[in-house]
Amino acid sequence: MIQVDLSGIPQVKLARKTYEELACKAYETLVEQKGAGGEFTGWLRLPACYDKGEFSRIQEAAAQIRKTSQALVVVGIGGSYLGSRAVIELLQGPDYNLQPKNTPDIFYVGNGLSSEAILHTIAALGDRDFSLNVISKSGSTTEPAIAFRLFRKLLQEQYGREADSRIYVTTDKEEGALKVLAQRRGYTTFSIPRDVGGRYSVLTAVGLLPVCACGVDISQLLEGAAQEMEALLSGSQGNPAVAYAAARQWLYSRGMTTEVLAAYEPGFSYMAQWWKQLFGESEGKGGGGIFPASVELTADLHSLGQYLQDGMRNLMETVVYFEKARRDVPIPYDQEDLDGLNYLASRPLSQVNRTAMEATKQAHIQGGVPVMEIQVPDISERSVGALLYFFQFACGISAYMAGVNPFDQPGVEAYKRNLFTMLGRPGYGPGIAGLPHF
Ligand code: PA5
């Protein structure tokens, strides 16, 4: 189970108790599904109550992709792709595509509008056999819709009539342009439950199909999430997600407006992207909300480290630490010791990494940055499933504490409206708002 260590927060009692009580109230609101957006809390019990038939179909489709394809192209943006990328990079390594393996390489498109990026992907894909998994809950998001058109055409050029059997669609059960297209062409289709929003959908077909195709054991992933779910749903007292939500909201009230998520694993970088979307879209509303940022340590100690230690004191830091290294490497002994490193010889690198974490944590606390630590047992399917669920749960509580709906994203619409107007989409007339007065 995920643990939280809050000893790196100053022991000032002022109003802290109130925040703990507020967090317990928010916990009730979340688990009873009676708060704003309660109709989108399908993810809450999903790890135990998922559609078993759909789950088997996901495993079959993943096996088919592995059999027929050297590459899988995932088309999606935001909640429709960050989760799968996060899980794959953490569990299979950020250099997954470069590794020798018997699972397909993975490419992500439709998460932007850069022609440069899409041409790079097409070049990297080369003449490999590939399948497409297009993921969009609404079925109408511009970025993935354009990429799907492009890659569908590529598939058709490469495979002719067989192309359709290489397309896997993950979308709403009933509605949307993608659903209509999938029905017309007879694509293999998976449904995103109505009551699960994009950024809470990693444990549905949205995340499960790509990660399964890349060799991740999705039964274990769900098992880990289910175990975490049981623990977190068993009450608010001594609940680490409640404690984390209470602490971050209390710190926010004390002027810590930015939360920096730090991990000591390069494979975590897309988990951090997923986390930023989860918290940013859930909480950044009504002129408020903690700004979610992230760093990769120790690399960023040599860039942003200066700011963390010494810059504006509006930061709180959350360290995600994996307690047990999956693999380790001892530091070699060198006869000459010209680099002066023999004092570390034969120590496992993971030990040095842990010491760096502890040393940095202490330095940041001394520098005036409160540090929360989230302890994850290891880098395994079970632990990653547990961590995903933990963050979703904590995010729901934290957003309710802040008095906002954790499950909508009204702010995302503004750019879309402007984009459609400027591109001349039918039905979108003139009328882009001018500059506001600051
Ligand atoms: O969390 C969300 O709901 C959003 O980030 C969506 O995932 C994102 O906008 C993509 O939407 P869609 O899946 O409808 O293409």
C-alpha cells in the first residue's frame, strides 16, 4: 500500500486540524458520490467492478496486436494517452522502443498539431507492420482526429482492405463522430464508461489496451489498484490519501501555491505528466488551485535545483520514492582511483540514489520548502496500479476541499472555441474575446 510521510512539513499547528477535518468531510463527499460531478466517480470502485468481458476482449486484442504488428501507434491527447504512456515508461523503461523485445514498439500521435513531430513519427515507423489504437472519449477532439485521418490513410496505403482490421477504437459507448465511424467501418471497439472522465480513465480500455499490448500484466495492475481501493475506502482516519490532501491544501492556505512533484526515476517522467493533468485540470478553477509542476531528480538538481533551494518560497514538494529497486548495479572498484570514487566502491547505485533523495529532502526543508514523501514499495504492476488509484483518490478529496468540481474542465473549452472560430469550422462565427484588463 502507498504510504505518506509528512514529517517534512513544519510542525506549525495553526489551522492544521481544521484542514484535517475538512479533508475527512471531503472524503465522505467523494466516497458517497454526492458532491459536484458525482456522476463521474465511476473510477472509484472500478478496480473491483470492471467489465470482465471487456477485459478479456482487451487481452485478446492486445495479443492480436502483438502477433500482427511490430509497432502500435496510439492516437490520443490528455487523459486519452498520458496514463498509458506513464505506465509503459515506468514499467518497461523510457527507452522501451530501443530494447530488444517480443512486443511492439509504441508511438504516440495526436497529442499536438506539429507537422514536424508527425513526420518524425512516420519516418521512425518506416515500413514496419503496425496497428492503430485511436482513443477519444468525445470522439471529436481536433488533435487526435487529424492524426487519425493521417494514419488511417497510411494504413490503407499499406494494407488496402485489411487496414480496417488493424484499427482499434476506444471511445464513448454510444456517442461521437468516432463511434459513428467505428460502427460504419466495423472497427474493433472498446468503451469508456460514461461515468469515468478522461483523466481518471487509465484503468479502463483507454490505458489497458496499449499497456497490455506492450507486455504489462494488466491483471496485476488492476489487482494493485483494487487493493489500494479497499484500503482507501475503509475510512478516513489514518488514511494516507486524506492526509496528503489535507497537507497540500493546508500548505496552499499558507502561501505555497505551487506543488513540485519530484521523483528519482527517469521512467517516472510521464507519470509526472499524468499527475499534472490530473491535479491541474481537477483543481485549477475559479481563479485558484495549486499549480502542479514536476522535476526529474537528480538531473534537475543541476538546473532547477537552484530555484528549489533558493528561489521564491511559494513551493511545496512531493517526493515519490520507490522503496526497492527492481534491479541494481554495484559501483565498481578501480585500482588507480584517479576519480576518487573508491569510497563508494561495491555500494549499490540504488543506495546512492536514496541518499541523494534524503540529502536533497533535508536541504529543501532547511531552505524553506515543505516536503511530503509518497512511499511506493517498488516498481511493479501492483505498485503502479496502487499509485494511480492513490493519486486519483487524493485528487478527488483535495478538489472537494477547495470547493471545486474535480471532474469537469470548463477552462479547456476556451481555446477550442477560438481555434474553431479561427479555422473557420462551420457553426463557429466570429467573436473572439479581446484582451482582459489586468
Ligand atoms: O481529462 C479530460 O477529460 C481531458 O484531458 C481529455 O482526456 C482530453 O481533452 C481528450 O479528450 P477526448 O478523449 O474526448 O479526445
